[in-house]
Amino acid sequence: RDFQGFSLRATSESELRHGSAREIVLTRSLSWMHTRVLLGVVLLLSPFCSALATRASPMASKRIIVWFKGANDLRVHDNPLLARAAELCAREGASEVVPAFCFDPYSFGQSEYGSTKMAPHRARFLLESVADLRAQLKAQCGSDLLVGVGPPEQILGPLASSAPGGSILLCSAEVSSEELSVIARVRRALAALKTPAAVETHWMSTVYHLDDLPFKGLARMPDLFTPFKEKVEREGAIRPMARTPSKGQLPLPANAASLQTPAASFGPLPTLEKLGVKAPTDDPRSVLRFFGGESAALSRVKHYLWDTDSLRTYFDTRNRMIGADYSSKLSPWLAHGCLSPLKVLEQCKLYEEQRTKNKSTYWLVFELLWRDYFRFFALKHGTAIFQPGGVLGETPQWVTGHVATDRIRRWKEGTTGMPLIDANMRELATTGFMSNRGRQNVASYLALDLNLDWRVGADHFESLCVDYDVGSNWGNWVSAAGLARAGRINQFNPVKQSRDYDADGAYVRLWCPELAKVPTQYVHTPWEMPLDLQQKIGVRIGEEYPAPLVIPAGHAFGGGRGGGAGGGGRGGGPPPLYGRRPQGARGDNSDPGAARRRAPQGGRVQR
């Protein structure tokens, strides 16, 4: 048969999705044989037609916004957001990509506990990390970074609305209420636009992907770390790292300069002063000057693993407290996303292949799994990790009033009279960093010995720690308070810990210089010094160095200048002994050492 005015519709999957198609109109009569030949040609050309259809589809005018939030995404290596943006451009025809970062004023405000939400060392690290992210986007991807100062919804809303064909915003997934609320505000702002705008969140902060956990739902994830670790190691699969887009795969808008506003630009970054933060002062006693950014992160990995071979002995040195290389010190870069945990894992495996495989190489990966655990733990339990009773939902009754106020002040200042506690708290206040051993001790001391609201401590750490991570920080604190899971509480004896991990007293003398002349015999328990020795060396307990608030059991108050419990350490008798909290006692605040909540099943384990 012959067909007069025969027409064929060449329709691709993309055209069906976006409602577009093209016609090939034949204006001459065709024989059946000619028609079969033509159909064969059309089929041969269909991939080409499909590609043309994709490029001509409405996606072609879409703008991809990559929103870097600063919690776990400030890098170009192994960044699923950038890989997804490149994919949208290559396969679905999006025409432009705008990476953006917002300095949210809320992050620099006051917490509900009165702390500055982001203290100077952490703020400087963030600013340096953003500057390096922009440099890496330019150097490796041929892109740039739009940086704004203001609420993200006010910066990103206009950026999305100015895209005629609509936009897709990509950002990292979060686990906790405050961070999730920021994403929700941005979603609402974009939903109110006249132009279409979608939001995609991508998981990118752990060794094991959320979707690959072997628990048949997060609700079934064990609350204990060891069962969690064993199951993911046995049954979990680790995804490959995301590929870094090359130059040309993240095209900026042709009119990129027109996207700039008084609040956001491709120009100089804001200063700390503009962000309302005082520039930090570096102290020569600091274990390390932590420079923010992906470049510094990768340099630190190279230094610790390859240049100094420190990974070889990590297990044996990790509990020290002086020096740059007793531990990896990777936590600040992991917390800000300047360093992917998968990159650390990759380098550890490579080290095992080329140098040695031992307990130390495993233990660094083991620490990465702790990070995973606390992030999933935070997602599983939601706001419970911020509540007074923690995950257990208990009703704690803490010391309150002027006694609590004084104890909190002395704990923050590092004037508790307990050398190990004071040294660690002074190091944190001065440098923004504290060893893992120190963190366990100061958290136990505040929550279990001083009997104070543990959330005050978690909030203080959130403000000061250059490596603040919401899951690791609040998860560790609620655990230290004995409110994360039923069972034993790890209560640390700061005198024993000090003697175990600072035997010669070098650390406490470094950060408590008033103890410099105290003999090693007494440097961990200076209140035990005889009065004549105190006078001789000029370190009088209650004068040059404060009397302790509480003392571990078995260490008598022998100084003769005792401080009252919760007082200023000047007279009034010896402080209460360590652990003087009978189970089940409730009492009132007239006995600051009394128990304020039920001891969990299993009791305490002294360390």
C-alpha cells in the first residue's frame, strides 16, 4: 500500500516525561518497501533523536543549586551533591549549576543555655573551610561558590526564583531537629515560589549509607555500640566514593554575576568581625593549629599516615594528651565535611597494603564506626537525645540554684580543684580542642560527680569544640550521663585517670602552671600536700589553686585549707567524697552530693 502525507512521531522517554515530541512529515507517496526502509532508518537514529529531545526538553533551562550547609559537606572529593549535579547536567539536560553557602546568623547567636553557639576557634575553622571549598570548586571543577550572609531561605529563595525553567536544590541529609528545621524553612520558601523548585537531600556523612544498614529499619538498630559494629562489619556493604566532577561538568550560569545581591556574592568572604565573632588567639600549647578546609584535611591524612607513619602506633598512643600526633586529629575536618570518612577508610586500606596491618590500623576505622553509630543513634532517637531524661526518659533531679551556678562556672573555667578536669577545660577554652580521654573525664565529672544538668556540658562543647558534630557530641554526653541506654554507667575517677594517662603530671602542669612546682607525688591530688609543703612551694590550696569540689573515694582531704562543697574553696571544711550518692536518695539541694535520680540497672563501673 502507498501512504500519502505519512507522518511518524519520534518520541523519546524524555519527551514523554516532559510532554514534548517532534514529527517527521513525509510529503511524498511511499511504497510499503520504502516505508519499511524509512522505519529502519528512524530506529537506527532513535538514540540520536532521544539525545536531541533531552537537550531540547524543559529540563534544559533548569538551574541546579548545590547548597553547602557546612555540617558534613565542605569538600569536592566524594561529594554526592556535586556528582548528582553533574548527572543532572549530563543525562537530564540541566543547563547550569550554582554552588552556594550561607552563613546563617542563627548559628552565631546565643543558645538556650546562654552560650555563644559558635565560639571563635570553630567559627574561624568554618570560615577557612568555606574559603578552601571555593578554591577547590574553581581549581578542580571550573566552578565557583556564591556566599551569602543571612538566613538560608532568604538567600536561596531568590536564587531559585530567578531561574525561568525552575530549579532543583541539592543538600546533605540531616539527623537532628535544629538542622532539619533549617531544611524545612528552605523547602517552604521554595514551595511558595511561582517557578517550580524541588529539593533533594542526599546522605553523605558516614562510612555505611543509611539505606544499606542491615537492621531492617532504623528502629531495630541496637542501642549498644558493639552489636551495631559487629552487624555492620559482618553484613553491611560500603558504597564506592562519589566521583569528583571535572571542569565543564558543573557549568555556571552565563549571567552568574547577575545572581549577586547585597547579601550574597562571588566576591570576598565575610570577616569574623562581620559575623559577630572575635578573632581567636592561638596558644603555643595547642596540640595543633587546625586550619579549615579540604586541602588541610588531605594534608593531615598524608602527614599522619604516610609522612610520620603515626598510624602504625595509633592504638598505643591514642590516649595521650600532649602533642600533635598521639592521635589522628581528623575530627574537625570530618565534622565539617572537609574530609569524607570513605577517604579515610580508603587511605587506611592502602596503608595496610603498603605499610602494615595491625590493631592500630583497625582501630582508626573502629573510631569511624563510632561516628556512624552516634549519627544513626541521633536519627533513631530524635529529640530524646536533647531531653533532660535522655533516651531513657528518666526524671533527673540535679543540683540547682546558686550551688549549681557556682559549680558550672568553676567547671567551665577549669577551677574545680581537680587537676585533670581543670587542665582539660582550660585547654578547650583556649584552643577549641580536647582529647577523647579528657572529654570522657570532664563529662563524667560534671554529670555524675557534680550532679549537674548534663545538657549544660553538651551545650558548652557545642560552642567551643572545633570538631563539633551533633550526633557525636550530644550522643556522647547523654551516654556519659547514663541516660542513653539501660545498663551500666561509666563513671571516671579523675585521680586514677590522671595517674594512668599523665603519670608524670606533664599535662596538668602544662595547663595548670600554678602546679608547676608541686611534686609529682601530689600533682594529681594537690589537696593532700602537707601545709608546710604548700607554704614552701607557694601553692596553698584554696589560694593559689582552688580546693576541689568533690574528691574521689580513698583520697582524704589533707590540706588543712578545705573548701566547702560548692563554695569558692576558701574555708568551710572538706568537700564531699566522690560517689556519695546512695541509691534511691532524692532529698533536696541542701545536700549537693546526694543522688538525684534512680541508679540505672547494672550500677556504675569505676574507671
